Amino acid sequence: MRDFVKGLFFGAGIGGVTGLLFAPKKGTVLQKELREYVVYSKDHFEETKADLDQVKQQVERTKHAIDHLVPQTTKAFQKDLDAFEFQLTPRIERVNEQVSTLQQHLAEAKAKFEQLN
């Protein structure tokens, strides 16, 4: 186990030195760029979180509106449908009476026409 830990530290040291020797930029420049990237990522994450919170609030408001509007709209629609049916029933009865009367007149006219021929 000790050999493994020694090898780990030795490998980390060699890797760090090699990285510093072959790095395309100075350490201070890399640190500055890394710091800017972290700040940008943090700001972007906070904006995304705020946008997500707004979306959640909008979804809740929409759900709340739907929960209240659907029953009200259904009741209003049923009331209108009942009123329409109430008005339609007598009209249908009158139309049926007129059709019956027309059928009687047609039968009488047919009988008279047959008597004439």
C-alpha cells in the first residue's frame, strides 16, 4: 500500500511538472481564464435556475387557472346546452306537426288528382 501511495504522489508530481513545462500559456493566464469561466458558468447556472423557477411558477398559475376555469366553463356550457334543448323541443314538435299536416294535404291532393284522372 505504501508503494502505491508513493507511486501516486510521484506520478502526480511528474504530471504537474510536465504540465507546467508544456503548458501553452502561463499559469497566471490559465488561472485568470479558469476563474472567468467559473464565474461565467456560475452566472449562467443562476440565470438558468431563475428561468426554471419562473417556468415552474407559470405552470402552477396555468394549472390553477385551468382548475378553476374548466369547471366554470363546463357549467356554463351545460347551462347553454340545456337552454338550447329547452327551446329546440317545441320547435321540433311544431316542425313535426307541419310535416304531418303537409303529408295529409299531399295525400288529399293525391286522392283528388286520382279522382280527376
